[in-house]
Amino acid sequence: MKLSRFFEDLMSVYKAELEDLKSDSEGKNVLKARLREKAEQLPMLLPMMASNPEMLAVAFHEGFIFMNPLALEALSAKEENKLPSWKSLSAAVKLEPWAEPLSRIVLKDPAGEAFLVVAAGLEYLNRSQQTRKLGASEAQDDEDEDKEANEANEELKESGDLDGQYGRHGRDDGDDGDDYDLGEAGADWLAEQGFDRKE
């Protein structure tokens, strides 16, 4: 995804603002409480909407429902002077019920529509980056598991546990001729525990 310079610059300060809100001086996660405070302070922060949108945008953190990710991908590639109106974006983005009252406060300001477009773009980018990181770590985990399975398979071949006889699905059937009856193994174990053998 190609970001416009506008969103690229804003995204770094938006993420920094979220990071600042996450933990207190003792390292405890206080993000939810601080986001509530930010929402309460929103009317006082309105004068900063045009100059520092990230300061207000965090109040809408997790407040958007993205109906059309492609529209947001296109939005993130646009410069500030080319951004669509909030109304034209409303089919692609919905607000969570708790964020509706906040949006009404913001929309009273002449710059409110433009701000909501920017806030939606920042939140989309934040979520998509988290999703990409998660996807990348899952892919790495899958790759590690595949590597471990292959190494274990090689060890089995070297130790002679795989005989090269292939059953269904092209897998080694594991039948190397030294089968041990499971019932017999159970009886042996019970005898070792002090139980009488059943004959």
C-alpha cells in the first residue's frame, strides 16, 4: 500500500500519540481510561483539529467500522487537498455507536468533516498495520512449524522409523515391521503397576 506524504507524516505522530496514552509511569496499560479522558476533552481540543488532528483522532480509536477497505486504501494514497468529503466516505466507513456523539461534536465545527475523513484514514492505517504484523508473525510461525516437521521427518528416516512404505495421501505408513500390540503393551504396563494379568 502506497501512502501519501500527508498520511505518512500523520501516521507516525498518531501512533506516537497512542503509545503515549497506553501506559502510565508504572508501566500499567491505561489506554482505555485515557481514551475516555480524551473523548471528554474533545470540545476543548477542537481548535487543534486542523493543526494537530492526531491529538483528537485518538479519541476515535476503534470507533470506526470499515465497510469497504479498498476505499480506505485509496484514501490513504491521497494528499490533504485531495481528500473526499465525509458524506462521500460514509458508505465505506460507519461509526461505532459510542463514537456517534463525538462525531456530532466534531461536525459542528467547519473543519469537522475533513477531520473525520483524516481520523478514519489514520485508524484504518493503524489497524491494517497491526493486521499485517500479526499476519507476518503467523506466517513466520507456520514456516517454523513446517521446518520443524521436516527436521523431525528427516530424523525419523535416519533412525529407521520410516520404512518408505506409503499409504493413503502419499505419507509413510509408519509400518516398519516391528508392530507391538497396544493391548499387550497396556497389559505389560498394568502388570508393572502391580495388577494381575488377564489371560
